[in-house]
Amino acid sequence: MAETPIVGIIMGSKSDLPAMEPCMKQLEEWGVPYELKIASAHRKPAVVHDWASNAEENGIRVIIAAAGKAAHLGGVVAAYTPLPVIAVPMKTSDLGGLDSLLSMVQMPSGVPVATVAINGAKNAAILAVQMLGIGDESKRDLIKQMKEDAANA
């Protein structure tokens, strides 16, 4: 039986999958179980609402939300959950991802969303594991080892 996912990854479109591969790869490398959901906040709002509203009771502890253009999936998800949400702005053909980034960092008071760089999927995974490390020494050790390896490279 597979471990219960503790990181939820949601993205607005299947076209976001290639840009999110580094996130999934990093979590897999560290043995952090995750689940993947593809649902647009604008095309499937009821699905997003249901998934986000039930994430905590389903064992998710941190959510990573990726979307492009001005579609702020992370903000919508954050409105429905008490869990920390990390947004990954996707690079776009229109404005190079600046549209995505700006929509994600303009959250109203009371609905915070952490945001990484445009196409910063790997950093989203690292930040999620750092958050998990607050209450899990084994996750903290993964981050310590990563930083030590980087310092010795």
C-alpha cells in the first residue's frame, strides 16, 4: 500500500506538467508522497473547491498550486483550506510569466500564498519540505543535507 500523500500538487492544465516535473522529481527523490490534481479554478471551480476543502482531512499538509496567465489557482485554493499554499507561476507566451507572478503576489490580507519564481517548481518542492520539517526532523534533515551538499559542491 502506498503512503498517504502529504503534499498536494494542483495545476490548472495538463500543459503545466512539463514545467512541474522538477517539483515532482524532487519530492520523489526525497521520498515525500504527493498527489497530483489537474483542475482549473476557472473551468472546474467546483472540483477545485471540493479538492481544496478536503485536502486536510485527506492527509495533505502542504499544497503546491501551479497556474499560468492571471489564473491564480493558489489563491482560490488558499481560500478553501487552512493549509499552507505555495504558488508556482507558469511562464506564459503572452507576458513571459509576469502576469502569473503578479496575480500570485497580490493576495488580500488574510489569504496568504507563498510564491516562488516563475517556473520555480523545484523550489516549491524544497519549500514544501522545509514547511513539513517544522514538525518532522527527518524532513529537516533532508534540507540540512541538501544545503551541506550545495556548500561542498
